[in-house]
Amino acid sequence: MQNRIMITGAGSGLGREIALRWAREGWRLALADVNEAGLRETLELCRAVGGDGFVQRCDVRDYSQLTALAQACDEKLGGIDVIVNNAGVASGGFFAELSLEDWDWQIAVNLMGVVKGCKAFLPLLERSRGRIINIASMAALMQGPGMSNYNVAKAGVLALSESLLVELRQVEVAVHVVCPSFFQTNLLDSFRGPDPAMKAQVGKLLEGSPISAAQIAEHIHRQVAAGEFLILPHEAGRQAWQLKRQAPERLYDEMAEMAVKMRAKAQSR
Ligand SMILES: NC(=O)c1ccc[n+]([C@@H]2O[C@H](COP(=O)([O-])OP(=O)(O)OC[C@H]3O[C@@H](n4cnc5c(N)ncnc54)[C@H](O)[C@@H]3O)[C@@H](O)[C@H]2O)c1
């Protein structure tokens, strides 16, 4: 029976809600984050709904911390059945203004953090014939303006997930990738970018979401059980993805118009 799950970025937002969703089914949890207070809170909430486990500080940029986490899962839970590479940070800014340091930081957390998570846990997952759930974003599919480094990191997570889907089938490790549109969490706290005003624009997008992190966790739980690879929790996201596949040029036109408006807004301040 599979009942052990590891989640990165579990101290807040979607990671916490995923922990709670699986905890309600009595799963044993390995909760990792750089936010230790948040982690402790998540574990307490999970215990109240029927889950249990342990927390461990882990910066997903550091491979040795991820292998130490995998070892702790082996020692404390006897292995792992599901990993959720969820830890992530927000960024924004037009390509011309983004620094190379902005790029390095974004890729190190949002892309290489997932690569390292998959690599550190693969031996345990092969043993349990487990599953990987990678949290990407609609940015992986749509490439909106003013967030090229985030788009590239998330598109990389999607490409990695597709690569693993086909490579790991023969060792019976399942793979899923989740691409949500914006939703309200503490993601804005991590925002980094050359134009602070863009942070406010991203904040408005997060607030405007029709669905909550808890609803997204519920959707992921259902779609994983159904064996879905590409999980798109937002209805508007599913429609936009369909439009892009049918008429990409129309979408590029819309995005280009959006870029002009964003630039005008930034210059008017
Ligand atoms: N909120 C959205 O609109 C949205 C949309 C699409 C995708 N996502 C993705 O969902 C995931 C979860 O984000 P969220 O919205 O719940 O935000 P959040 O900020 O509430 O949670 C992210 C967690 O990741 C942790 N984290 C950040 N850097 C880390 C690192 N180097 N090592 C370990 N942990 C680290 C943070 O401490 C935080 O607890 C992210 O990958 C994000 O890109 C979010």
C-alpha cells in the first residue's frame, strides 16, 4: 500500500494544502521547506486531520540537503511513495531589465530545485514504484510577458516531467505535472525583479483567482488518482491551452498587446 509522501515548499500555500489533502487519507508525511515555522504549523494542521510524519529544513537549491532528506525518509518512513516538487519563488520584469543574477536565482530554485528533487529521490521511488508530482505553472505553456525567467524555469519543469514520463515508465515510476494559473498564496513574498511596481501587478493577478490553493490540491488529488499526466486546475487555463494549440498566433497577438499595456503602465508611474 502506498502511503508515504514528501513535499517541498510545504510550509505555505499549495504545498501546505497538498499535505493536508493527503493527510486526510492518513498518509505519512515528509515536509520540507526553508520556512521552519511554517513547516511546524503545517505538520500540526496535518495531525489534526489524520496525518503524521516529520519536518526537515531543506533548501532545494542544495543537492546535499535533498539527498539528506531522502535518507531521512528512508530511515523514518522506510522509503517514499510520492514526491511533490512544489517549492518555488515568484519573479517578474521585462527581459531587457532582468539581470543575469535574476535569471540564476529563478532557475536555481524553480527549475534546478525540481531536477535535484527528482534525482535525489529516484532510487527510493524505483524501489517503491512510486510517483513524482512536479508543480510547474501555466507559465510553462503560455509564456506571458514580463516574466521570461519564470516562464523558462517552468517550461523546463514541464520538459523535465515529459522526459521522465517516458524514461521512467519502464521502472514503473509514474509522473505528473501541474500547471495552475494564478491563485492566492504567500508567493508574492518571494518576488524578485527589477521593477517593484510589477510586484503589485502580480499581486492583483494572485488575488483575482477564482479558485483557492485548497481547491487546487483537491483537483490534483483527483487527477493523480485518475492517472492524468498534465494537470490544469483552472478552467480558464484549460481554455487558453486549447486556444494556443489551435491558433498560437492569436495568443501571441494577445500577449504582445498585454506587453504594450504593461510597459505603458510601468512608464506612467
Ligand atoms: N500562487 C500562484 O499563483 C502559482 C501559480 C502557478 C504555479 N505556482 C507554483 O506553486 C508552487 C507553490 O507556490 P505557492 O503559490 O504555494 O507559494 P508560497 O510562497 O505560499 O509557497 C512556496 C513555498 O516554497 C518555499 N521555498 C521557496 N524557496 C525555497 C527553497 N529554495 N527551498 C525550499 N523551499 C523553498 C517557501 O518558503 C514557501 O513556503 C511554486 O512552485 C509556484 O511557482 C504558484
